Amino acid sequence: MERVRCAWAGSDPLYCAYHDSEWGVPERDSRMLWETLMLEGFQAGLSWITILRKRETFRAAFAGFDPDRVARFDGADVERLMGDPGIIRARAKIEATIGGARIFRDMRERGEDFSAYAWDFVGGEPIRNDGLTFPARTDLSEAISKDLKKRGFKFVGPTIVYAWMQAVGMVNDHAVDCFRRDEVGRA
């Protein structure tokens, strides 16, 4: 018997593996939450599969998304990244990621954990939607977007933030008939 997945996963093996093992699983690691938010920003205007196919190259280019290392990137690093055909070579997105690393680091230095910050918006537990309707943005993603922008993050509009919330399990938006819906709900 074939498993039923969310329709967006399609039949691409990489997309199916991502759907089956990562998407919607509650992520509590601050660094991973930040990495995913940065990658969602790179996805703006593109498809997620494009980012997924380049994710390992992104990780290599951005020092494993170690915020402390990325926060020290300078103009020479921006130029190096602009010349890397394995990533999305958008200067504004590259600079936003470096800036995002600095914000992440500054939050941590002030005693603010990025995971606690993110999960506080949903009361520490995933929101389980009906599995029938799939908004591109919500009032909550608009509020989070506004707060992230106030802190200085870029490429964190409400649609990007909602996609991030889905990816990191702050929202369980697996379809009602998807085999992962209940599994993720128990995670």
C-alpha cells in the first residue's frame, strides 16, 4: 500500500524524503531554527526544491551555518559567495544571512535563546491546523515577521515566516490524509 503524502511533495525523491523525515517535525535547536529561517529567505521568489537541492552547498559556503563564524564574514566573504555557483547568488540575501547571524549572536549574548524566542510565539507547542486549508500567511506569521524585522532580520516577510513555521514544526500543516500528520503530532 502506497503512503499518502501532502500533495506538494510530489514524486521527486528528494522532496519526498524531506517531507517524510524533516518537514513539520518540531525543531528545538536554535542553530537549526536559524539556518532554516535563512534558507527560507534564500527561497524567496524560487521553489523550495531549488534550495533543497543546494542545501549542502549552502552549508559548506556558510560555514555550516555556524552563526558565530558567519557573523564574522566580511566584504571578501560576500564576494566569495557571489562567485559560488552552488548557491543562490543574490547579494541582498547573502548580506541578510550575515546580518542575521549577527542578530542571532547578539540575542544569545543578551541571554535570549533563539529557540525559546521562536517557540514562545506558539506557546511552546505546535499549532495543529485542520489539514484541509493551507494559508500562505497568518496573523501570527505577520506578528512574527514584524518582530523579526524590528530586530533587523531581512527576508522575513509573513509568507516566508509561515513557510518557516511549517518547516520547523511550529505549525502542523500536513494534510488530513497524509501519513505524517499524526506522526509529527506525536513528535
